[in-house]
Amino acid sequence: MPGLDHRVVLRPLLTVVSASWLYPFKGIYFYATHRAWWPLFGRRLIPLMLVSILVFGFLFTFAYLPQVALLAIFHGPAAFLNATFLVLGEGQVIIALLFEALFVDETLVDVFDAVLIQEGLIDLVEPTRAIDHEAPTPVKMLGKPTISAVYSPFSFRQIFEFTIFLPLNFIPYVGVPAFIVVTGARAGPLAHWRYFKMRSLNKKERNNEIRTRRWKYTWFGSVALLLQLIPVLSMLFLLTSAAGSALWASQIEKTRRELETAPSQPTEVFVEDEAPPPYTDNPL
């Protein structure tokens, strides 16, 4: 239709495509299609996958059936499903502690920064670490951080809260979804901790950013958590979710810059037309 703004027509489609819950999956696709990022897996992936197998193997061998028996009192046949999520959550707590001990956060920082460079935001990364502009790929461009580089701040408070929320799985039917959403809401904003630090946001500014995207962070965190609850592949999806969070951060940053640089629309001033001269039939 002539005169119809294409942005208005495409807005519903763009809203779906840019939905926050899709970014963990976009991170998977990004990793699958960008071979330059694969070496970041090799540094720690194999040993940590072995650790994951051992942890979940132990829990499902010795802790699964006792928890099924306990949950069966309240849940009946649904006890098998709820006990599965309960054991997966327990394994996630243990693995999170082990991952932190093995310095996985450094790899997440590299993943996040390299994706930002790939998306054309090298100026956002460069103040925080050395950059080799002659390197052939964003991953190889990464030098040593020049200031403290943390992807997501680790604290025992987070582990404690995660553990406290685990009993939600005891609630029939709604317990598992409630556990995923509540923990996702807590974890979602942490995925952009590095982005907030790059922008030098103070606590108040950071909280304002989180508040404006509260539900978006909840859905992102919930989907990322679901992926990380998959046994053995939790480490893989931890890295791909970091790529997804960087893709989302790049979109937020580009939009923010466009709004800041867009020229302000001048205010139209309507001037009332002057009254026409009085009619006269005098030709002279």
C-alpha cells in the first residue's frame, strides 16, 4: 500500500525475532556457525563435561530414587518428573561451584567480548582489555584484560538462594515451572553484568536498566537455566548462553546509540493565515 511505513508492518515480526527468550538459542546457532569460537570450548570443555558426567551419575545413582520416594507422598506419579528436576538443580549447584573453582568465568568473558567485537562494538570492549587489531578473528584479537573482567559475579549468596528455591519442586504441578521462573529472574540480569560494567553504570543506573527489562531478563534467564540443566551439556550451553547474552547486549547498545544520535524532530509552529484583502470589482 502506498504511503504505508514498512517499519509499522514489520514491527510484530521484529518483536518476535528480537524476543529475549530466543537469545540463548541464537547463541547456540552463533557457535555452530562461527568456527573461530570453537577453540574456546576446547580449553575446558572436555574436562568439565567429564566432571558433569561424574556429578550427575553420582546423584542419579544414589539420590534420585530416595527423592522419588519422598515426593511420591505428595505428587503421586508426577514424583519421577519433579525428582528429575530436583536432582538436576542439585547437580547445577555442585557444578557451579566446580566451574568457579576451575576459572570458567574467564572463558565466558572471552566469549562475550569476542561476540561484541564481531558485532562491531570494539569501542565498547577496547577500554577494558588489550586488542590486537591485526588479528584475523575477533577471538584472536583478544588480549589480556586491563581492568577486572568478570562475566557474572559469583557469590555464595547466589548458590544459597538457588538452594533455597529447590524445595519449590516439592509443590505439585506448579513447583517445577515456579522454580525455573524464580531462578531465571535472579540469573537473567547477571548475564549482562559485564555489559553494565563496560558502560560504567553505577548501582542505581544498573537497577534502572534491569527494571525496564525485568520480564525480558526473566525469560532469558529461565531458558538459559533450562538449557544448563541438561546433563553433560550444561557447560556447552553455559558458553552458548554467554554468546546469546552478548548478541542481545549488542542489539540493546546499537538501539541506545541510534536513539542518542537521532536528530530531534523540530516542533512545527502553525501560523494562522492572514485574512485575504477585501473584495473589490475595480479593475484598476
